Amino acid sequence: NNMPNNMPNNMPNNMPNNMPNNMPNNMPNNMPNNMPNNMLEWDPKRAAMHSFLKHLFECGTRRIYSPLSAIRSRNTVVVRSGENAMRSQDISRRLFVGAAGAATCAMLSGVQRAQGAQRAKGTETKDLHLGLQLYSLRGYPVDEALQHAKDLGFKYVEFYSGMFPTNADAVAIAGMKKKVADLGLTISAHGVNEFGGDASVNRKVFEFAKAAGIPTITADPSPEAFESLDQLVKEFDIRIAIHNHGPKHRYNKVIDVLRAIEGHDDRIGACADLGHFIRSGEQPTEVIRLLKGRLYGIHLKDFKEMQEKTQGVILGRGHLDVPAVFAALKQVDFPSTGAISLEYEEHPDNPLADIRECMQVARDALAKS
């Protein structure tokens, strides 16, 4: 009823006979003055499809969506100024249903991928739990080491095979679980464990972890191990966290870890040893951000210099910005079931005072983050 005032003077002489009867009554008032030469005429079915696909796009299904101008086909309504012809056809129901079905399938596929990543990460939270890698207390028998961990104020411990071997039998596993529980501790991870091409050997480590209630295996897998690891993480629902070990190691830089996990199950991720990344000349906070979504463990330690041969120091006295590390972990939604393990490798005969100081630094930084 209210047509725009700037109608062109050169209207085509031969208007088509099949103009639709149900023309819209309320044409928009804000039509632009500089209309392009090749416009899509308003069509209710096309508008509905455009709205539907745009909704899917906003929900995260980006691959199916394209602007309306990119969905042109033979079933379109097009006006071309300067031409004496106008084509008008209804958009086919088949096109609409097909596009909707494809979009729905893409959306469901995206949801399934998101659910897989969520399952791999565990319940997400902004709370971070600080634990201790028991290799820091390797100079003590396991019972003393666990007591020291409790006395230092830790509630989470990451075992290594020297204190809790992966070939332990059922009785030994039950006994260790009881010791840990009686002290009010929780096992956050176990490692570093090697994996190779023998699937039966790899399986035994997973069987041990399942029996011990360990959610994450800190690992150093060879390239031949990944085929069996993909199957084992699915079967046991236990994560693999690849541990970097500094210069000359196969997992030296963060890119080495990212390449290794690409295309594999979401439960195969990383344990970022921030001290070794410092030795490799990498910034710990940038490493954390790059590993977002696949980061299941942290070894929190510091070194004096960013070079291969250097000395371990109290947290924050080398190249580790401890408050920035915890802030980055929160930014990437580090999972609540992930293992943040303080690791101090100096003075194995009596590291307690240094570990206590490291823990205080970490606690202060965590409070600020």
C-alpha cells in the first residue's frame, strides 16, 4: 500500500502474467536509495528458509549457513533493471526440506563433537586444585612421602611408577588406595608412562589406572602407540596427557604436542610441563592458550634460564609468571578433574622447605587470579 517514492522511470514493458496475488501489504519504509542492479525480490518462503538457516548459524552450525544472496538457484525470484524480462517461480519445497535436513544433521554433528570434548574434559569449573607430583619427594619411602604431602597441605597427588608401579597386583592397588584415602588425599594422575606399538602392553597400564581410580595418565607415547590409545581411551574413558620433556625430546615444543594429538580422540591431550617448556624457549601462558580444550595436566615448576642446561628454582624466581599461569588456566576452562601438580626437582634428599615455599607462592597467585 505504501510503495517507495523513488520508483525507476524505465519500468519493463512486458510484465509477466503470473504475478503472485498475495503481494505483501506492508512494504518496508527504509528501502535504500542506491539499490543494486541484481536484487532478490522478497519471497515469504525464501525469507523463512533464510531465517531458519540464520538461526542454526547463530546456534553454532556455521558450515551450512550462507547469505541469502549465495543460495540462488533456478527457483528464485530475480529483478534485473535494464532488462525487459522478469522470472518468477516459487522456491521448491524439496530445496527447503533438503537444506533444513542438512543443516539439522550438521547441527547434531556439532553437538556430538561438543559432547565428546565435554566428556573428555570432565565437569568444567573455574576452581583449580593444586596437587603435588610425588617425584618431588622421591628421596622418601612412599608412606613418608604421602604423609609429607598431607602435612604440606596438599589434597591431590600425582603418582609415578617409582612409588606406585603400573604392574601392581589387585592387593597392592587396594592397599595404596586405602593409604591415600586415609590421609584425605586424592590421586589426580599417574606418570610419566611410556606407550609403544604393543597394544596388549598399553592395555595393562589402562587396566591399572582403572583399578586405581586414576582419571588421567601422564604419558610419553611413541607414534606407533596412537592407534591403540584411540581405542583404549574410549573403552576405559581415561585420558592420556602427553608430557613434554624439553630440548631433544620428541615432544619439545607445543607444536609437537598439537601435531601428535591432531585427529585423535578428544581424550588424548596434553600435560604441559611448564618448566620444560621454559627450557625449550616457550612462554608458559601462550602454551596454555594454544592447548585449550586438550589440556588435562600441568607440571608447575620453574627454571632460572630459558635454555637446555639450567637450574630449577622456587616458583616465580625464574621465567614462570605464576599469577598469569593461573589466570590463563581459568581463561581456557581447565577442567576440575585435570591435574595441576607442583613439581620441584632440586634437593631430593630434603626438599620440604623449598616445596612449602613453592606452594605458598602458588596459593598466593591462585588467590589473585
